[in-house]
Amino acid sequence: MRLVSFSFADRITWRLCGDGPSLFPLPGTSDWSLVNPLLYPQLPVPSFERNPVIPVALGKYFWVNSEIVFSSNGKEAIQEKFENLVPIVGDLLVRLRHASGQATLPRPESLVAGGETNIDELPSLPADSSLPEVLSRSRVQKYLWSTAITAERIAAATALGPKFIPPTHEALFLDAIAAFRGNDYRRAVLYATISTEVAFGTVIDETYDRVLAGPDDERFRVIALAQGGGVTIRKDPIYERLRHRSDFNALLHELSLYVLRRSLLAENQALYADAKRLYSTRNQLVHSGGLIENETNQPLRLDAAGAMTALETAAALFSWLRLRNDFALPNDGFIAQSQAIW
């Protein structure tokens, strides 16, 4: 069996059970599988750190490392070059980030080193019969616990396939969370704002495309326009005029009302005000490079509280659009390992 390891500068948080599979197949590859990370401490592969696998209950483990290990018995895989596997592990990390919401997962550019070896068979998964007494006094960071990669999330990530591209607004939102965790609050606010612009634009554009492709709907003003070469295109001039206005408020109110038949201003004035404040802060940062605060202008502050407000506002806007909004926010807090059961 061939093993190939990848060591990153950034870390990965895991939460796995001892009765899970030893291998997670990677569809779309030449018979490669992700080795269950519970086995990494027992494998003869290079590692920059040997963090202990911490039991939080019988057969349940939580820990942090910086490695990914692939394995294969396939004939093609035995001959495959290490360089050909780098894009595969990069794609897997993108999918794991999407499935888990762990915003700080390594990116391909943080790959520090790799190694490979051959073994006869994989070792057995751990099977503890008792728990250390110190467990009851230990604490786990809530965000890392919530976003830790589980067997279910690995299965969800691999099921997405190697050609999966995450929705742009979700990737930007995770970038905002990663910036927050790096104390880069300016970038967190900017990415959170851009993610909401992209989310509104995507939902509205996709709905409009369905209108054009469907039967005539008297709620819209779709007309057919003859083009050169006998081609006819369908378009709604009212939508086109509204969509090409560089006005975030139009996305929140007029355009949403026209296309989605819903208006944020009409349904949730408080959230509408939060969204306008978020976008106003973004505009000042982009166009002036700084923030001006007065009686009529109250931008978000570029600190932890202001950046968290930006993240919370973006998540609330995703919810209003009926998009995925279950990404864990990086709130402060720890939970006792003795209570961290799943």
C-alpha cells in the first residue's frame, strides 16, 4: 500500500469516532483514498508535529494537526507522481472547507512538504477502554469544535466530486471569518459585505433566468428583440435598468421586490438598516481608505465587535434570501471536553 502525506503550515481540526472507516475513497481519482486521520500518529510518514489524539468520550476523539495522508493499492496510483496529487488534496480541502465551515483550513499555497512510503497494511483504529481523569478539567474552543471535520463531513465533501466549485458568496463569507480569526477586521468587513452583494445578485439573476426560460408571466415585462442573423433574444427592460444601477439599496428593495416579489425594506426594516450600514462602511473603506463617524454616519468600527456585526448581518441576509446560513461564527467561548459529546 502506497502512502503519500502532505504537511501544511496551517492546521486542521478533526472530530472522529474510533468505529469509523479506515479509508474514505476519493471519487474521480485513480483509486486514492483519504486515510482516517485517527491513524496518522501510527503511520511512518513525516510530520512537523505529533499532537496527541484527545479522547472526549469512549471511542470519540478531537485533535488538531497539519497533515493529510492519502493511500492506494491501485496500479496507476503506485506510479503517480507526487506533483499530480497536489491539486487533488487542494480540491479536497476546498470541499472540506465548504462542508464543515472551517474557514481556516489550509490552502494549497500553504503546503510546506510532502512524503511517501509503502506499508503492508494500515494499523487499527484506537479503541480506548477508559478516559483520562484530566478530561473533566479540559476545555475546547467552541468555534473549532463546531467546525471540526467529522466522518459525515468527509463523506459530504467527497460526494461533491473533484470538480466542485463552492458558491462564490459562501467562499467570500468563509474568507471573512478567516480574516476575523486572524484579527484582520478591515478585511473581514470588506469580505462580509462583498459576500452579501454577490448573494443578492446571484439569487436575483438566477430567478430572472428562470423567468426568461419559462412561460410568459404577466408580472414581468419580457419582450422579444430581433438580432442580426435571425436571432431573437428575450429580455425585461425594467430588470435590465434596475440591475445595472450601481446601488446596493436597489438590490435590497426595488430589484428584490420586482424579481423575488419580496423586499427587505418592507419585511425587515431593522435588517435593512444593518445592511445599509454594512455597505456604507464598505464604501468608505474602498473609496476613502478610512472611516468618518458623525451624527448622520455611524460606520462599523474596525474592531472585533464591528467585524462580528458584519458577519452576523451577512448571515442574516443569507437567511432572508433562503440561502445556507449554518456556518459557525467565530464567537469567543470554550466548552468543557467532558460536555463536548456528539
